[in-house]
Amino acid sequence: MATPNAMTEFCEQVNPRVLLEMRRTRPFPDMLRVQESWVAAAEKRALLWLAARTPDCINSDHLTALGLASQIGAGMGYALAAWNRYALLAVIACLALNWLGDSLDGTLARVRQRQRPRYGFYVDHMVDSFGALALMGGLALSGYMHPVIAIGLLIAFLMLSIQSYLATHALGEFRISFWRFGPTELRILLAIGNLAALWKPVVHVFGRLFRLFDIGGAIGLAGMGLMVVVFTMQNTIRLYREERIPQ
């Protein structure tokens, strides 16, 4: 009997359209969702409660759109904070709406048994990428964070995302949190930072004045950079051991 790989190679040589159809209809591979953040357990209970009470007229696509729109709104709020610091409060409201849309869409699909794994995986993470661009762009324009640090955070986020997506494909594990920190914890830290910046946007460190968000951004950048390096090394070593070439 021909193996799946042999059949695929045969289709590629004889009829590329058949190969395309085989790939299109294949099931999305099972993956282990790794969510070990500080608030994961409480967040899961809250999302299940909300999903059970979400009106039938609202579906996962509506929530995904809400998540993207609110993250773009957060970026606009940061940009407007350059003229009015109270726009930081609007950012907090947008972060809360972003949590609702970004976190509830997948839970709602699973509760209602309306899952579309490939569609959901692709759309959700492209939305995250565009949302991160809007958020960091707003921070770069806000005057509360140096543009270089904001750009660095965006690059680190995208690098960490790439690492996570490749690990999903190669290891079958989709990691949502890193070292007990996930998207929800980051939103909470941003909200706290906004409240602190309303009161004291500049702080003394080692006898020098620094913007509060520059300090927080530099710490976040260092942490995310370290995560990229550590998890890349761990996954590389694991894959090397699992796919040793026989001598």
C-alpha cells in the first residue's frame, strides 16, 4: 500500500490540482494549548460564564472584530495622549474590550461546537499582529515612550509570535503564556502603567529622570528577548533529540 507521503509526491508530479485539494481538505492537526499564566484558571471560569450568556446573534467573528477594533482604539488613545493625558483612561477601556473580544471568541466557538480550527488559528493571529502594530504605533506617537523602545517591543512580540507558531507546527504545542505571563497579564500591566503615568509619567532612577513607560518598556523588551532565545534553544534541542539521525 502506498504511504501518504508517496501518494502526495505522486499527486504533485501528475496532477497538482489533486494535491491542492488533498491539502485543503486535510484535518487541522491536534495541538496542545499551553496556558499557565497567573490568572488562567479564573479567566477560564469567567470566559465560560460569559460564553453561556452571550446572545445567539453574536458569534466568534463579531468578537474577533471587536478585539481588533478595540486594540486599534487603544493605539489611537495612546496617540491622542500626546495632547490630552486623560486619553490614557480611554486606552484602559479599549484594553478591557480587547480582552473580551480576543479571549471570548475561541471559547464561544468551543462552547457552541462551531469551531473552524484553520480559519480561527490564521485569522486570530493575523489580527493579533495588526493589533500589536496599532498599539505600539500609538505608544511611539504618545510621547510617553521613546519610539525606539516601542519599535523594539513590536519586533520582540513578532519574534515571539513566530517562535510560537513554528513550535505549534513542529511540536504540536501552542503556547499562549510564557513564564506565567500571558496576554491578560500584559493588559493588566499596561492598565496599571496608564494609571501611574496619569499621576507621575516621569520617575527618578539612579539620580536621573526617565519616562515611566521607557523603564517598563525596556524591562519588557529584555524579558521578551530572553524568552525568544530560551524557548528557541529549548525547542531546537528537543527537536534535535527527537529526530536524531541514526549512525
